[in-house]
Amino acid sequence: MATKMEHPTDNRHAQASLEHFRQLLHAHMAKKGLRSTDQRRLIIETFFQAPNHVSIEELLAQVRTQDPRVGYATVYRTLKLLTECGVAFERRFGDGLTRYELADDSHHHDHLICIECGEITEFEEPRIEDLQEEVAAQYGFELKSHKHEMYGVCPKCRKKPRRN
């Protein structure tokens, strides 16, 4: 189960960001000689509205509520296309599933992953960001990107009675 962090972003910024992603994708598809099909457009728009960290299976289920004829391979290829052109990031959190999220570079975040229920919580912590920069500088390393994932047990799962 994925959760989407609430962002204080105003709706006009979000729409402008989606329009930018559409333009990136359109340019990439034109360069590769790919056409925009009804199914591909449906998958893309559904992905844009989906919560962060959506799996192929979750996106397929959402898309099929609009068009039951859409196949797994079409969703897979469309997500790969979105990843290739920088519109989506592919994420793996150690549970065997590949998840996808919108590649919003203006909003860096890290992840808390529950090892019992699989819930993913996004968070931002400036102190972690600062410390990473300090550690990189200490070792003479120029940091280009990073991902920070912490695995544990979420509050809901900790409240559940333990079975012995």
C-alpha cells in the first residue's frame, strides 16, 4: 500500500508540472516515432492522477475501470516509456514489486517502508539532506543524487497483537 505525502503545492503549479511532463513525453515519442494511442493516453493520465509508488498491477486495475481491454504489457511498456523520458522514476523497496512515481525534481523526498504491511510514507527532513552534503564533502565526493529508504514497522502494525 502506498501513501502520498500531502504537498502544500497549489493546483496551478501541479497542472503546469503535468503539462511540462506531457511535453517531455510528446517530444520523446516523436523522436522515437511512437504514436499516441487512446490506451496509452488513458494509462498516462491515470498515472498522473495515481498516488505515488503505484505498481503496474495497481495502475492496470485503475485503467481497466475505464477500459477493460487494456493489457498488462501495454501498461508495462507505457511506464517504461515514462521512465525513459524522465517523467517517472522506477522504485524498488525490497518487496519484489517495482513501483513508479512522478519524477518531480522540485520535490525531493525520502521513504519510510513498513516491512509488515508494505505501506510507504514519504517524508522530507532538511537535517538529513544537510548531513548527506556534509558527509559527501568530508570525503571529497560531489553528490549528484541519492535515495534514502528506512525500513521498519509502522504505527498501525505495531498496535496489532503479536502472534507467537
